[in-house]
Amino acid sequence: MIDASLQRLLARPLDAVGRTLAESGVSANSVTLAGLGLAVVLVFVLATRQYAVGLSLLALNRLLDGVDGSIARSTRRTDFGGYLDSVADYVFYAGVPFGLALSNPQDNALPAAALLASFLLTGASFLAFAALAAKRGLQPEASRPKAFFYSVGFMEGAETIAFFVAMLLWPAHFAALAWTFSGLCVLTAVQRSLIAAKAFC
């Protein structure tokens, strides 16, 4: 819900970093791939219950996710770059609950599975909306400079990161947080479906 406001707040410092890196010859895709690598490492870090290290990797991953777009805007945005960024995001989003499930399978496996299932719903509603928006020629909002149309929802990137941070700060409460997050993700999928019905019928 607050992604657009955060993007406006962070746009100037991220764009400054992006321009500096672009001038140094760093490509947007290389930064995206670095973030993807961190997301994979994060799974193993969480599986071994190194939650403080996990918080650091999470923060760095999200920083790289913001910087790669800034570099692309300073150089040349490509469809493949948008695709790669989206795939890397989903590796990160799936990796955190998967790593936490591995850290304590007995207590965390079921709520992690429910959370991942709810992510499938939100992901499907998000991507299907984007595909239909592209078919109808709808353009991304200026406040959301993405490679494709970005549909709103209760649970967006900022809310997801907030839940992930809470899970790493209080891993003993992962189950309660995961079930709560799952319910909100289902509500988000319903919300987007209602918006889609109004927009596309």
C-alpha cells in the first residue's frame, strides 16, 4: 500500500547512486544478478538460523533491487532487464519463507507452505493483471517506474519486507506472522480480482 510513497522518497538518493555506478560501467543486469545471488545465499543463512546475518543480506538485497532500476533509468531500460528483475524478486520472496521452514521444519513447514501458496495467489493476480493491462495499452504509473503495469494491493513490497524483518527479529513467532501474512495476501488477491473485474469486464 505504501510502495509508491516510499519510491518517491527514495528515488533521488537511489538515482544518484545509480548514475554513479552507471558512469563507472556497472550494468543494471549485473546488479540484479548480484541481488539474485544474495537471495540464494540468504536461504542457506536462514536455514542455519543466522538471523542477524540474514537481516543484513535482506537489506543489501533490497538495496540492490532499488539500485538496478536506477542504473537502468540512467542508461537504457530493456524488457529483458525488467524480466530478470521480476524473476530475482520472486526468488527472494520465496527464499525467505523457504529458508525459515528449513530452519525449523517441525514448527515452520506448514505455515511456510501456506505463505508460499498465498504468494502464488498474489503473484498470479499481479502478473495476470499486468498482462491484460499491456494488452490494452495501459502504461505504468509515473510514481511506479516499472517494466510493466503495477497493480496495487494491501500487501506490496514494503509490507512484505516489514513482515520478513519481523520474522527474522522474532523467529520464534514465525508461525503466527506467516499465518497472518498469508491471510492478508489472500485478501490482496481478492482485492486485485475485484479491481480487474471493474477494469476489464
